[in-house]
Amino acid sequence: MQMVERVHRLLTAHMKPGDRAVDATVGNGWDTLKLCELVGEKGKVYGFDIQKEAVLRTKERLAQAGFAGRAEIFCCSHSEVEHYIHENIQAFTMNLGYLPGGDKQIVTRSESTLRALEALTKLLGPGGLGLVLVYYGHPGGLEEKAAVETFMASRTSDWGQILRTEIVNRKNCPPILYIMEKK
């Protein structure tokens, strides 16, 4: 099973119609599409990406599925979520690295990722779920991975639980999935 499939299974088990969610790095729009499916007609998904190509592709994917009205997609950094979202969310996803099929020089960076994580964990309501998938086989990826690990370890048990899932028998920087479950 691919990590993205694992993320979608976790979201399916957690989300319900009417929920609010964030895809902090929309990329090709697959997580955004899944979130829109799960929140239903009365729910809302906020999506963020710095690449215009990713935003346009995601909007097109949502329109084809009939979900365009369920999402607001912003062409800006995930570090700016606090300027656009003013309500609690029940879940968020974040895929760190670069846009698959896109320019591999455009990557997520530690500074903006940490600002986004700080904001998203504050927006996450009680019982909320945060899913952070870290791809780190690119320049700067190891630094971002270390920064995310430090952030995760700094959350106290009063906040909730954070699990780390990784593929230990795969070579070449296998992705790491952090599962954040807020109390």
C-alpha cells in the first residue's frame, strides 16, 4: 500500500459530512479531492499551494468531480493559513517535498512548513487529525525532515498523540507519515 492510500484510509475513518479540513499542499489535488468527497455538501475544504499550475490542476479536478463548491483553493504558501481560515478544522493533510511531475527546484521549506504546522495545530479542533507526509530525497529535504521531527517531538502529551509511520525496508529516502491525533 502506498502512503497516500494510507492517508486516504485514515481520513475516511475520521472525517464525516459537514467537517472542515485543510490540504496545506494541494499538489495534483488528490488529497483535496478525497477531503471534498468526505466533507460532503455541507463541509468545507481549504487548499493551499504556491504553484499556480497546482492550483489550476486541483480546481479542474474538483470541477470534474462536481466538488468545486466544497473547496476554496488559494495560490499562496501553506504558512499563510491563519490569514484565510478563521474556524476550527477537523483534519489537515500536508505532503512535503516537490510537486510530482512539476519543477523539482520548487520545494517545501522548513521555515514555512513549521509556521504552517504551528497554525494548523492551533486550528485543529478536539479529536482532530493531522497527517503530514514527508518526502525528503531532494536538496533541503533532510533539513526539513529534521525540523518536522523536532516540531512533532515538542508537542506535549497534553496536546495529544503523534505517531510516526515509515517504511523501513525501502531504499532511497522512503516517505515518513506523521499521524497527529489531538485530544
